[in-house]
Amino acid sequence: MDYVVEMLNIRKEFPGIVANDDITIQLKKGEIHALLGENGAGKSTLMNVLFGLYHPEKGEIRVKGKPVNMTDPNVANDHGIGMVHQHFMLVEPFTVTQNIILGAEPTSMGKIDLRKAEKEVQELSNKYGLKVDARAKIQDISVGMQQRVEILKTLYRGAEVLIFDEPTAVLTPQEIIELMQIMKSLIAEGKSIILITHKLKEIMQICDRCTVIRKGKGIGTVNVADSSVDELASLMVGRDVSFKTQKTPAQPKETILKVNNLHVKDSRKVEMVKGLNLEVRAGEIVGIAGVDGNGQSELIEAITGLKKAQKGSIELNGKAITNLSPRKVTESGVGHIPQDRHKFGLVLDFPIGENIVLQTYYKKPYSKYKVLNYKEIYDKAEKLIKEYDVRTPSVYTKARALSGGNQQKAIISREVDRSPDLLIAAQPTRGLDVGAIEFIHQKLIEERDKGRAILLVSFELDEILDVSDRIAVVFDGEIVANVKPEETNEQKLGLLMAGSSEEKVGVVNDLE
């Protein structure tokens, strides 16, 4: 069998941890090969070894049968290997084109030929249906669009093997469908793909083979067509996993959050929330379903004090919190699991232990007379890290060194532990494996049963349907429908999210 890329018996160590322990993965030409494993299992590390970012202690890399010493990413690029990273490597003030050509700039008479580059980027974008504006600045485009820029970066450099690291973690359902089409068109052109993902449904839909790793060790490679979601899940976590959240019917009580006629503009001064009304009661989970860009982010940022509301009111427990500072909102009884964990959830260069007290560091027992009590801080961190299974070499490890899923679990532990009256969970399971998702969903149910009000914002429709007690559908900055999960399905929700009225959706389903 001829393989385009082989990683044979790879071992990669960091201080205090063996990230990859004797792992082998072999990629055939023209296949989509999944790399599956729990958060912190060593998937990204293994691919960073292939891409030349890390150097293995043992093992061999072969490209088209020949041994290659991947000393850095330029060597990987020279051998036709490109990587779309989970956390994007983009310069925000630069344009799409400037980011794509960085390090491979076309020149004319000693100057960078930006016009030529823009034309090439736009042609590539059109060829693969990526719909990217070559002149847009990174800071002005959506997360999903930024990912397309990362894909274009690899294609611009002529990659034949593409590594996708958790590519759908930040995408809407529609963008995921589009990405799968892009992957299929890449394969049709003779390229080969390694897909790191936790999403078993996606593996079943698009992958040919799947290599499973658990706690840094290779478990084996299976043909996806001969496997099942349940089998892959148990191979990944080493036990059976429940895909249906067990919960009793909600017992909603008094109104905790009341949003009335809210108007909010985005950073471009465009009105994104347009007279939105919403209530969340104690003891219920309200899911917000909507296509990205319909005002969800601005709604959350207005409630949490990160954005000013132009008009309308936000009340918590009957008291106005409109346009209060984030700290005052937090102290009023709001917990916030942000959708962008790097921008709003963590200080990446702080130890993970200190990140866990970011909301409470100035209070007793963590601080006295404005002096931090590090023993109390790290004792608390140790307790939550253990309870939430945050996999880290130690409480002193910098937050940026943890896998995305473990960063997310650390944030969730911090916010849930404070027992806020209102918990806003925005994309709470983004980038998490099935075992971790099961755990987080159960935590949300537990908080609901303790009488908390929970606002869940997620692009994962199966998550919204599974966890919510009530679903509010947002379209064009307004809540256009309130539905019960047991009375709807993904198709109905999709129609409502696209702007169809409840009456029309009802007619559609009657016709079925």
C-alpha cells in the first residue's frame, strides 16, 4: 500500500507529560482520515509534529515512502503539507490577502504585488466556493470566515495534504455543510485530508478511515463504513457514552432575566438586536437557536455588560442591570461562559490556576487588603480541576498550553462554581469530546435543578433540542418563535431560523 504520509511509532514528551506514546497513523492518497480522541489525548500535538512545529523524541515521518526530517513548517510546506489550526494564526489588522501571502509574497520589481495577490486569492476563493472577500480585514470578518482564510493559506502554498484541526468547532450548521462540500472538492482534485475532530456524526458522514488515540496512546484504525457512532465513542473514551441527556421535566419558577425591547449595535455601528424581548425563569434552560450573525453575540454582550444597549431594558431579579460594567453585572448574579474563550474567557499567559479565580480573585479568601493569597487560589483551582477533569500537567501550567477542550472545562468550572442566579452558556461544548459534552450537559441540568436560570446559546441544533426546556428562535435581531423541544425537530427549527413563520412551519409539517 502506498501512503502519501506516514507517522510511525511517534513519541512526543513535554515536561511532566508524555503527549504521544508510540502512535502510528498512515494516510492514503485521496482519503479523508479522521484522528479521533478526547480533549488532551494528544491529537493536535501529533499533527504539530507532522507540521514541523514540534520535534518528536522517537519515531519516523515518511512522505510518499521517503523519510523526512520535519524541522519546521517551511519543510512541511515544501513537502505539500498544510495545516488549518484550531486557534487561527492570523494578524487581525491585516487584510485577508495580506494574511494569506505572509511569508510567500509575490513581488514585482522588488515590491510586493498586492493587486496580483488579491486576484489570485479571489480566484482560489471562487474555485473552492469559499466566498471570501480578499480585501476585508480579519478583525471585521466572522470566525467562520477567518477559518476559510486559514484554508486558503494552505491552498495558496500548494498543499496536497491538508490537516484540519477541529475545523467545525467554530462553525454554524450551514457553514459545516459548506465545509464538507469544500473537503469533498479538495479530495476530488486528488488532495488528501487528516481531520482532527470530536464530532462523530461528521466522521460518519465524510471520513473513510479513523485512527483513535486515548490518553496519548494509539488505540487503532478502523474503516468508518464498518463502524458506528457508539463504537467510535467507546473506543475514544474507553466506556459507553449516552448521547441523550437524562433529565426530568423543568419546574420553572420566578422570572430571573427579563429583556424588554432591546436594541444593540455591533462594532461597525450596525443594529444587530432590534427590539428583542426575552424572559428566562428560575429552574429552566432556554435555548437560543439561530444562524450566526442574527444578534446572538450582541444580545449576550449587552446582558453581560460587554456592549452598550442603545435602547430597551435588561432586568435581573427585578433590578435593572442595563449598561452596568461587566464586574457589576457579574456581582449582580450573572455567570458567563463566553463563546470566544480566548478573547473573553481566559488570560492565556496566566497559569490555569489563576484563571479559575478571575471572577473572584479580589474577594476573600483569595485576597486580603488587596494582597493575593496564592495558597487559597491554588487550593481552589486544584479542587475544581479535579472535579471537572481539566487535564493539565499542573495548576501552574499556562492556560495557552492546554487543549481547547480543557480550556473550556476550566472556564465552565469557574462560572458554575460561583452558583450565579443566571448562567449564560454560549457555545459551552464547542471543541469538546463526547465524554466532556455529556458531563457539561449534566452540569447544566444540575444547575437548572438547583433553581438557576440558564440561557443556552448554541449553533449545535441537537444540543439545543437535547438540553433546552424551551427554545427561543432568533432571526434578524428578534425572537421570532418560542417552541418546546418535544414539539419540534431540526428541520422545523432550520425553517424558523431562516425566517419562516410558525404558521408556515406548521403547514410544512402538516404536509409531511
